[in-house]
Amino acid sequence: MKIGIIGTGYVGLVSGACFAESGHQVICVDKDSQKIDKLRQSEIPIYEPGLDELVDRNQREHRLNFSCQIRDICDARPEVIFFTVGTPPKADGSADLSFLFQAAEEVAKYLVAPALLVSKSTVPVGTCRKLWNLLQQKTEIPFEIISNPEFLKEGDAIHDFTKPDRIVVGCQSEQAKQAMTHLYEPFVRTDNPILFVDLESAEMIKYASNAFLAAKISFMNELSQICQATCADIDAVRKGMGFDKRIGHSFMFAGVGYGGSCFPKDVKALAHLAEEKGMSHQLMSAIDEVNERQKNYLAERLAFKFGSDLKGKTIALWGLSFKPKTDDIREAPALTMINRLLKMGATVRATDPVAIENMRQIYPEQVAFSHDQYAVIEGADALVLLTEWAQYRRPDFLKMKAIMRRAVIFDGRNIYQSQAMKALGFEYEGIGKS
């Protein structure tokens, strides 16, 4: 099939590369000409394991092309055009749909052959209906609007795309069902389903899924503080809960809060949608409030240990991205931690395998960055672990103890064992551990 993809951000680039890898002819469009020039040289603007190889191979084999013009997609007469543009949050928490509607109007302007127009962007319920109403006034070329939300985890996106738990498709015609089945069949050979639903249900499934996962994280984070106050161990509690099949083990780890581009935005958007409909959104608001409070938790513990004035103290941070295997720092707990430490007067040093350059754009002078995880802790009064990258799980603890001014570890991801750390001579504090 011929496929057009509008937007070469995280979702668009991964989708385009994976569709091309399965044999389709794909054109990806972005208005950022510098980004397109780099992509044509197989320079990837985001960090995603394996993506550079897919992009390079499929360009060399002429299945994947890049352009700055939506007209180039329409001139190729694709059967399917995906919208993967950003829908960032506004100040009130609602989704900004301006990029989506601008792209759709441009497609309508240049469309020369019937096509399925597929929204893969995360959008409020009812957006696809609005798109249909808009475009039917802009073009006489037959088209159908489809909702096909994405469920990609940063750091594991290629696996998620090629081996999905499920494919969700909101559409109205049998023709659309057949086309989307043909497109996704290679990825569901292990009988994971393609779920065909109405447009509104497809849009809601995306928001509901992310909000539910965010709720599990916030529940465990709030529970971790209760555990700490009552001398219970959150890891033992997590295991005891997780073996209940109604609850499960996934997304049950306490930490320093969730971040990224999805959970924070989607929880706020769902709360805004409820408010727009005149309904209560207490749970959604609580999920968000607990998360913001959790991001401040370790800074408060640092202040409890050292005092609120950290002048003369050096605090080292391991991990800046919101999760491992990505350079994404959007809504990352590290941002909250750095801001709090700087306000308290601390000298801040930080490291991360891939996210340093993104963070340096925000703190060009205020934070000392290094790619050497031991260099940042030399002479430090405390280490705060914020992202559970694999290389931080089994460090040289004896070397750490020898080079730190004070052997203090605040473990924001509970990757170390309390008793083992204390036996090594560290002052150790995890999340939800007495």
C-alpha cells in the first residue's frame, strides 16, 4: 500500500519506519525542513533503540521517503494518510488541536484521489467527527475519517508497534475495516486482536488507558508514603498485591512520579473533558495532584536530612530522562528536583546516558553535566537516583563510597536493597521504605 504520514515526531517516525519495513511505500512529511534534511541522511532527532537502523535500511531500499510538503503525499495518491501531529496541552489542560486541523485542511486542499484519513494523534473524544464535518466542506474527493490511537512506550516503541497487545480502529465502513485489517495483519499473527469500534470509543480508549495506568502509579506512590510512616515496606506490599490476578504486577512500582508526553497530558485532558461536559473529575485531578506531590518528595527528604539551606552542599543526580531508554525529559521528575535543589542553594551535578543535551538546553550554566556517572558523585554530599537506567543498577559501590564526601543515597526507583546498602556503609533512603 501507499501510505502518507504527516508529522515526524515520535509516533510518526516509528510508524513510518515500521510500515516501510513491512513492505509498504511510505512518505513522511514535516514542515521542519532541517529535520527532514537530517532524516534524509538517516540522522534521527529522537533516541529510540533500533529506529536509526530501520530508517536507514528502508531509505536505502526506497520504501521510505521524507518531504516538507503535504502536497507530495497527496500527489502520490496514497490509500491511507495518517495524522501524527502533536496535540500539546493548553494552559487549562485541554488539547491544542490547531496543528491537526491545519494539516487536515492542507490535505483537503491537495487531495486528488479517495483516501482513508487516519488520526493517530491523541485527541479529545469527538475530534474525528469535527474533522469529518470540516473536510467535507473543503473537498469533493471521497474520504473517510478513522481513529487509530497509538500505544507505544518510549524506549520499546518498535516492539510495541510490531507486536502490539491490540490494535484499536474506530471506523464506519466495511471498506475501512478491510483496508486497516490488511495494513495491520502482519503485526497480529499471534492472534492479538484488531478491535473495530466507533470513532468516539476509539478516542476514549486511548485516554482511558493512559489515565488508568497513571492512576496505578499515583496509587502506589501515595501508598509508599503511608508505608514509610507505618514502617511497612512498599516492595513487600507491591508483591503481595500483584499476585492477585485482579490487580497484577504491572505499573505497581513506587517512585518519584511519572512524566513524559502522555500520562500528564492525557490525565489533564480527560479532567478537562469531564469539566466541559459539566461532570465531576475528582479522581483525574487527584491522580495529577498526587503525581506532582511525589515529584517533590525526595527534595523534601533531602531538606529533612540536610536542612532547607543547601549552600555548600553538592548533590549528584543519576538519570534525567523521565524513564530509561529515551532522551525525553518532558515532565521528567528530574526537572522538579533540579529546580528545588537550585532554589535551596545546592551545587547540582547530573548525568544521563542520552538526555544530557536536552537538559543542558534548559540549564546551560546552572547544572554541571558529565557522561561519567562517577565524576558527578566525586565529593558529593548525596546521590539522588531518578531514572533506573541499567548501568546504574550494579555500580561499583566501594568506589562510590571512597569518592563521595558523604555516602548518602536517595533511591527514587528502589533499585537497591536497603540492608545491602547499609551493610556497605551508605546512609540509604528509598521510596516507601522505613
